Amino acid sequence: ALTEAAFPPPPPPAPAPAPTIHRPSSDAEKAQVDNDGWIVKALYKEQEDWDALLTKPEYDELRRGRTIEQLEAAMTTWMCYGSKR
């Protein structure tokens, strides 16, 4: 009879690499990063419903055609480098 010892459990999956956070290099880029502070506030208001950020007209201008993935990356960059005032 085969025992469980003959089939060791698979190793746990390696954690996904953390995304590289792009440091804004120009004043224009820095201003854009600072402007992305709205994402955190909007997520709080929408109870972390990312779809609301994509579908509600009030966010159209702020979103600038970005996907959820792009907004998440922008929020991460803002949290690291954006102005928190």
C-alpha cells in the first residue's frame, strides 16, 4: 500500500515579488502623484469598492482612463511619495 510519506506535500508557493514603485522624477510627475491622493479618499468613501472608482461619473476626470491595476499602482506610489497634506 502506498503511504502519504511517498508523496511529500508540495512546497508553499513563493510570495509574488513586490511591484517596483516608481519614484517621480520631474515636477510634473510629482504633481500627478500628489493629485492621486483622491484614490485613497474615494476608496474609503466607497467602502473599498474599486468598481465604483471605474463606473461612477464623478471619478471620470480623476481616473483619466486608467484600469483598477493602474489605479492601485498610482495609489501605492502616492502612499510612498505623494504629498499627504
